[in-house]
Amino acid sequence: MNRSRKIATLGAAGLLAVTSIGGSTFASSHREAPGILSDRAADNTDVYAFVSPDKPDTVTIIGNWNPGLDSDEGPNFYPFDEDLHYFFAIDNTGDGEEDIQFVFDFEKQIANPDSFLYTGYGPIEDLSDPQGAPFAPSNITETYSVTMNDTELGSGLAVPPPSIGPRSTPNYDSYVEDTIHDLGDGVKVFAGGRDDPFFVDLGSIFDLGGLRPFNDLHLLPLPTAGGQDGLSAFNVNSIAIQVPIEMLTNDGEPVTDPAGTNAVIGIYAGSARLSTKVLNDTGVPELSGDYVQVSRLGNPLINEVIIPLGDKDLWNASDPANDADFADRYLNSELAAIINTVYPTLPDARTTDRTDLVLILGQGVPGLNATNEGETLYDLLRLNMGIPPTANPSRLGVLDGDLAGFPNGRRLWDDVVDIELRAVADGYGSFLEENFGLPNLSPNNMVGDGCDANDKTFLKHFPYAASPHSGYKGGTYRSSPCEALDETSTQ
């Protein structure tokens, strides 16, 4: 991949910084920057990384792109973009530079350009169909290749069709099973549409930073209410890879001690486009030049609520090793001032000298997953691979004593909104030496947006995210009340 810049990310800090300031917005990088707003296929919305609960000698990394996909948007639905490089980057030396990079490139094939249908004239069969691959008789098919540090791991890998409906895609789970590709040496990959696993009350949060359960405390009070999941019934384009832990360490060896020098990695994801685009008289653009990074994400919310409007596109394209250039946005948070304004009945949050946010978000949690210190600041989703999966995980992760959860990596079921809100409700301050700096004491442990679980249950096995919503059902059940699942369940 010919990218001139490398990418590192800010860690748990960005996310915590946002919530500590009062939760004025918590949609993890959905539509966060002006430039990426008009290039949604390149918009990396969320990154997850965790030790696989059913295969604890591996790590699973999941990246989602193209937010807010309506399931009934035919006839083209939402393919991956053939002109993009999608990538995961791993820093295993703590310097903010990528040491390992997985790159995914996609191709789309159209069997009959004279038809408007995605499927052809009958239901789509799975890969076992004798008519051939990848799906028959689908009119549109997608395949992709994946490389690791420029070495090809697999090519011609099939993407499942979209979940269109009972006539076109009657056995959707079987399509997914056929597109979980075993690349050998313990590596699995999947790319395709999934239910957006992020759960959050976007409608209230973007309305002047409101939280429905605390409407009565707002500057402009309303009756209190339960949360509404703003991402229910929306899909997203997802890429997932599962790799043995020793493939990610800095010494090529398994992790035997959480305190070992090979235990912690930092992960970020993103996308890159060719630098030059020329429209010809056919309406089809001609692309050339070098690949330029247009989106990056480690922890949720950094570019969305920490970086101001004038710097958002620059931040997306910049080298994360230079993230210290944005340190002032952590130290003197605009969000803290906003929360003090919209919730005047709450104690004022500190608006200057927030070194606690720089530490937790840009360097990692001391004693758990720290990767760097001093003047450096990298946006990385940091994961200690020596900490095994929790038998009964808590949605509150480290905040509730579950060290396998956020901000030590991020699992699909981690309630990052509530974690961040509680962590920042009283600032870190005196909590830095206990509870890993993440307070969950009264009254902090009452704070939340009222959304405690996803609208669909997760799988116990790779790729873990739930199947996408069907186009046949459309948006008839969108914006549903948040109804918590068993928070100790990954099902």
C-alpha cells in the first residue's frame, strides 16, 4: 500500500475525554468531519479489538465503514468501494507508528448490465450451488483481497450479498457461513453487511447534549424518559479479521504475562483514496496518484467531539504520530465548557489543564494497557493481549472490574457511552491511583444515556456482529426504545 503517512490513534482517552465533559455527542465517528460527510463509503465509524472469547489464543479486530445504512436501499444497496484501500494498522512497539498493516481491496462484478436487479431472476443460492461461485444467480457479486505488510494472505474472497428479503436471500446465515474465509495459519476474515453494533441515543445527545433519563437537569428541561437507540435497524459495512496473538506481538511469541513487553498493542483503522480524480465525458471518474489517507479511527469520538470543525479533515489525513499537535484540545476542552452550560445544576467540570485526559486517552491506562508516556499523544485503541476473556463480562468493562473490556480494547457489547460518561462525570483527578482512573462511584454510577445493549444479539463466534437487518422489513421498527439484553451475555 503506497501511503506516505502512517497512522496511530489516541487510545481510550479520546472517548473518555468526550464523556468526561458531559456527553455532548457519542456517535463513534459517524459523520464526524466535513470532508468525510460527502464520502461516506470511506467513513470508518467504529473499531473493535478484543481477545476472542471462544478462541483466547487469537485477537479479533473489527472495523465498520459507511454509517447509517438503510436496509431497503436497492437496487444497488451498499457495496464496498472499489477505489478505496481499507486497512487495520497495529503498533506493537509503542511509538505511534504502524508495525503491522492489513489492507483490504474490493472488486465488484456485474453479470448482466442490462438488468436493474441485484439478484437476477431468482433467489440467491449459496456457495455450494453447482452453478458456480461466488453466488448464483446473483447479478452483482463482490470479492476482495487481503494483504499483511504487502504479503497477500488471500484473494478472490467472496462477500455475502445484502440481506434483501425472504425471496431474494432466503437463507442469509448460510451466505455468511460461506464467506468466513480460513486463510491458514489460524487467520480468518470476513467482509460484508452487519447490523451496526453501536448502541446510543443519538437523537437526544445531538439535541444540545441531552440525556433523556436526566432531562429534568438540563438547561431547557423536559420530562425524563428512557433512551431511544438511534442506530437500531441500521446496517454497516464490516470487515473482521481474527489472527493468532503471536502474529501481532513485537517478538513473534505468544503473550505469557499481561505485564510482558510484548503484551500491549495499539490498533487503528481507516481508509485511503487515490489523490487525483478526473471526471471524463462518460461520467466515470479516472483515478491516479498516490493513496492518501482520508479517514482514521482508534478510539471513538476523538475527531467527532475533541477536534474542532476547522481541524477535523486535517486530523483525518494527518500522521497520528503528530497527534501531540492537538494536545491543547484535550487540555482545554471545549466540551467541558459546553456541559457546564447545558447542565447548570451539576458541579462544574474542569475546563483547563486536563492532563488526566491526555494520560488516559493518549497514552493508555497505567498498569493496564499503557504504551507511551511523556509528551507523546497517540490515538490508539490499546489492547493488553495477556488478559483473557471474562467468563461473565460486564458492559461497563474496566469500570466494573472487568479488565477484558473497554478501555482495554473494545468489545461489541461494551457500553462505551456510559463508561465514558461515568469516567468523566467527576473527572479523573484523585481516581488515577485506584480503579485505573475510571470512577464508578455514586453519583457517577447513575449516569447514562438509557441505552445499555444493542438492538440485536451478538454471535458467540466469529464474526460476532449480528446479521444485517433485512431490506424487506425496511425501517418500520427504527428508533426503538433501548431494551437492555442480559449484559453478561455475548449472545
